[in-house]
Amino acid sequence: MSQDNLIKMECTNCHRVNYYSQKNKKTLKNRLELSKFCRWDKKHQVHKETK
């Protein structure tokens, strides 16, 4: 993955970085929020983009 488009997705409940993803920063200015599976909580939680 390209390092300049790489983002980290952090769980809003346990605050662990569970996912890495890519984002087009020119078209998407706001931070991403996606419902993803958290393996520590063992259920789907909202994951937010971190810095």
C-alpha cells in the first residue's frame, strides 16, 4: 500500500488500531467512520480514522 494514502482505523470502544486502509485525501476531506469487526470486543463497532 502507498504510504501517503494509508490511514489507521481505531475502534471507538477499546481504542485499539485494528485496520489499515487507503483513502483518496483529495476527494474525502472528512475522517472516515466505518462499522468493522473488533476482535477484542468480538462484535461490530464503529471504527474512526486516526491521525
